[in-house]
Amino acid sequence: MIKQEIKEARALYSMFGDSLKGEREFAEGMQKYEGAISETYAQMAGRGITQACSICSSKQAGCCVNYLCPNLAASMGEDEKRKLLSISGKELLCGWDLEKSLRSWLASRVIEQVNMSA
């Protein structure tokens, strides 16, 4: 299923990628999302979370990849956890906003192409 979704995403990119790159709203959304990703990474790296997750995941399949595991959570104070959750929440929101924008943009282009073909 994932392979099919990747194939479809590549097809959409080949059809619309160049046009999308010129869209100001998308470019701004990407910048915002990339900034949020960098902020989350800096917070996690500074706290040693990225290193701890790398070590753990190399030892155990399926360990510490999509959540803050109990061991790491226990090693952090409440303020640290709140800060990390706030920063990572911003990243998730930026990604969601970008995805919604992209879906809307793609839907309008597909409708345009259908109308032009008719």
C-alpha cells in the first residue's frame, strides 16, 4: 500500500511539481514547516533525545520512533516535557496546514485539467 502511495505521489509531483514550486502560499508553508522541524530537532538533540532514540532503536525493532517513551519522559521535568510537546505540536500543526493546502491546491488543478479536457 505504501509503495502504491509513493508511486501516486511521484506521478502527481511529475505533473504538478514545477507549478507548485511557484506558488507563494506553498513556499511560505514549506518554509514554516521546515523551520518547525528544525526547532523540534534542535530541542530534541539538545536534550539528548535523538541520540537516546537512535541507540534504543538499534537494539529493539519498533522502539521510541513516534512518541516519547516512558524512560525518556521519566527523565524529564514537567516544564521540559511541556516545552517539547509545544514545539513538536507546532511542527505537527504546520505539517497539517501544509498538507491541507497541498490537497486543496491539487484538487483545484485536477478540476481545471478535467474542465480543459472536456
